[in-house]
Amino acid sequence: MKIAVFDLDHTLLPIDSGDAWSRWVVKCAGLDRDAFEAKIKAYADAYHAGKFDPNEFVTFQCSLLKSAPKAQMTLWRDRFIEEIVKPAVRCEALSLLQSRRAEGFEIVLATGTHSFVTAEVAKLFGIRYLAAATPETDAQGEFTGRAVGSHSYGEGKLVLVKALLEKLEAERGEKVEALEAWSDSINDRPLLEWAAQTGRAVAINPDEALWKLAVSKGWDVVDIFKKERADV
């Protein structure tokens, strides 16, 4: 079994789906836009500096899901996919995934943005396997504002990827014989270094810190598009 693990935001998408989704919920729910924009920016700045608290951030993301009943939130999400994410899907990313599939790789999407959004995004890329934080629901199926299990940033993303690969190995009765990891962010250093031990790490559209790390370690560096901000 050959596995290629891809980050999502600024790796396969030129936008940050997590930040865009947060802004989308704020707009749809009629929340205080200025106050929430300040929070979103503060988290983004901390993330890019590699100094943010992933548990706190995932709790913030999941808390937004309580802004409306799940049925309404699902309608908002479906509009978000159609109006914001679909237009950001680039042929360069689709071609890259096709090239990995042509080499026999199964694609895994490993992303910081929780699964309520990214399970749908994965479908746009034809990806069946997802490693992402899971929002908790109560007995009535409504969101609690918390996450179940690990967050999906840094070491937390690696925990989720390892668990997913172990599950795939058990289901298929075969081991992972080739492994790749692709990301734009220094925050994915744990995943990239783990993949590089036995396989391949690729810095794609890398931030400056990851570019320097990749050069120092002799990893491949690939640029397929420039990063953008979604207009929400």
C-alpha cells in the first residue's frame, strides 16, 4: 500500500478553508464581525508564527458550530462549499493528485480544519480518507462546541494520521510500503519528519520557515500556486 498524505489549506487549496469557514459562520449567523475578525486574525498570526495553542483554536472553531442548529449549519456549510471552496479548487492541485494516483498512491487528506467542513472538501478532490478533528455532537445530534479526540495540528495531526494508517493496514491486511507527506506549513514538521524517515517529505508552496527546513534536510520543494485569502 502506497500512501500520500496531503495538507489542505495553501497546499491543495490556495485559501485557508478554516479561517474562511469561521468568517462564513460569523456572517451567516449575524455575529459581531469586528470582534470575531480580531479573534480569527489573532489565531492566524499565532499559527503562522508557530506559537498558537491548537486545543484552544479547535475549541474556538467547534464553538462556532453552536451558532445555529445543525440542520441550519449544514445548509450554511453546503453554500460555503459551493460559493467559496469550489471556486478555489485549482487544476494544478487536481493534476498533482492525479500524478500521485498514477504512481499507485492512495491519497489521505490531513488538515487542521475540522471534519464537518473538510469531509465535504475532500470529496471535491476525490479523496476518500480524512484525518481531521471531529466536532462532538450530543444525543440529539447537535454540536456541543467541543471536539472528540485529538486536534489536527502539529503532533495532533500526526497522531490522527498514524491512527488512520493503522486502521487501513488492518482493514486491507497489508502494510504501508511507501509514504509521502506534502505540506506548506512549518506546523506540519512532525508529520513531514516522520514521513521522511522511511519515505518522502515535500514542502509545497512552503512558508519561509518550512522552506529553510526543507533546504537544510534536502527535501523536495514544489510551488504550484500562490496563497490567497478567500473573499467571504
